[in-house]
Amino acid sequence: MEIPIQSLDPEPYEFIQPIPAVVRQEGEEYVATFYDANISASGETEKEAIQNLKDMVVATYELLTGHDRENLAAGSARTRDILETFVRAVR
């Protein structure tokens, strides 16, 4: 099931556009995936998986934007480019 994630509250970031997250049940847990950026997170409930995905999106954004783009591997640079079309710092 696709769920648009629209808020990162209370993070110091916001979405420029909603993230299209796909949530599926795998065994006894749920997995939420943002396929465009190749980021996934799991949780015991759908809500927990979505929250963990938000946390992973923020952590990945902070990590990748903390480095010069030229110093990133091609896959990481692509992920950074994608995240920068979805996430921005709140000023």
C-alpha cells in the first residue's frame, strides 16, 4: 500500500513534496520503503515503520548533504539528488 508521507514534525526539516512510501507486511513486521531513494525501515506496526522511515530519510539526508557532492560515490550522489528534491531544512 502506498502512503504519501507529508510531514517530518518535529524535525528541523520539511518536505518539498510528499514522499511516496510503500508499506508492506513481511512476516511479523512492517517495512516502509521510499523506493526512489532506496531507503527502507521496519517496525512492529505500520505506524512505527513509517516513523522509522522518516528517521532514516532525515539521517541519510544529513549524512549525504554533510559531504561535498564530488566526494560521494555515484549511488550516494544520486540518493542525495533525489532527497534534495523532497527534503529541505526549515529556516
